[in-house]
Amino acid sequence: MNEKQALETIKKICESNEYIEICGFLGYDRSSDKYVVSQQDNISEDPSKYFMIDPIDYLLFKDKCEMVAVYHSHTEGSEQPSKFDIKMAESCCDPFLIYSLETKKIHIYKPKNMDLDVSILNRVKDCNDQN
């Protein structure tokens, strides 16, 4: 799928449940030049306010394709990252793509140190900025 299709897929997945934070990964498969969206189980003790993804699933996904971003929904409030979101993105060195169920907008938070090809992320960011 292309950038636009990936963003629309993430929005649709996030809108599937308004009570818990939906989460997953946005990846990129170089061999097919396509983005990959993978929904993950939110294993947080309080999934209505936070998300947590099994670290094994994170490593397995990164083994299959390039990680572009970790995505999750905000059930309340805006798409702006929380302090917790910033801390987690900075810790894993992966951008966070946050979708607000209230505003219907996406924000992409880029940590200071990123372990990815920035051009792949910028294609998604540019597509998001056009909407």
C-alpha cells in the first residue's frame, strides 16, 4: 500500500474501538516499495489511557520490515503526544504516529535519535500534511 492507503488504514483501525487505545506498527517493505500496517494487542493494564505492545512482537515486526512508526490512538483529547508518548518514543528511537478519535487528525512525533531511513517517514509525513 502507498502512504495515503497506510494512513487511511491506520485511521480505520483506530476508529474500531473508542474505549481503548489501539496500537500497532507502520513498516516499509523495500522489496515491494510498499508500506505495511500491523495492528497489535494493547497489553497495558489500563488500555483506556495507555498502550503497551509485547516487546517480542516489536522485535518480530522489525525483523520482517523496516519500522517507520509505532502508531496508537488517543481516545480523549488531541493528537498531540503526551509526556508518556514522548518518553516512550525517545526510549525506543521510533517515531510515534498518534491518531485522535476526537479531532480525527494524525500527529507524527519524531524522537531526537531515530533508527530509520528518514525519507520513508517523510513520505508519510508529507502525505499527512496534505490532508
